[in-house]
Amino acid sequence: MLLVAPDRPKISFELKMAVLYRSERKKILYSQLHLIEKIQTFLEKAEEAYKTSGKAYQSLIMDLTAQETKEKEDLKGNEKALRTWEELYYWRRL
């Protein structure tokens, strides 16, 4: 049995779908903006690394991403898990 508050107005199916569509579209736009920022940061780092070093690719590929930094910080104190994480990190870079 579904309980609905008696004072809540009934929302039409079309309005529900419009709200859902708008919220999902907003999530997609935010993720695209985030991706653009990441690409811009990467390109800036690539240009800087290329100017300063002959090993530009190596310095770019070995940088930790924000997610990897968070994962590594979460594993502090657990040496075995941290060692495994670091091994997998280097395998991913190969």
C-alpha cells in the first residue's frame, strides 16, 4: 500500500518527465564542463612539460589524477593494500 500525504498536490506524468529530463540534462552538462576543464588542464600541463623537459609524455602520464590521489590517501595506514594499489597504478601506466 502506497502512502501519499493528503496535502500533496498530484503532479502530472508530463510534468514529472519534464523535471526528470531537465535534471538529467543538467547532470550531463555538468559532466561535460568537468571534462572540458580536465582536458584544458591536461593540455596546459602538456605544453609546460614539453617546454621544460624532453620527457614530457612520461611526466604527464605519471601524474596522479584527483581520484587516484583520494584512493591513495584512503589507503594510508594499510601498507599491504597501499603496496597493491601502487603496483596496479604502475601497471595501468604501462
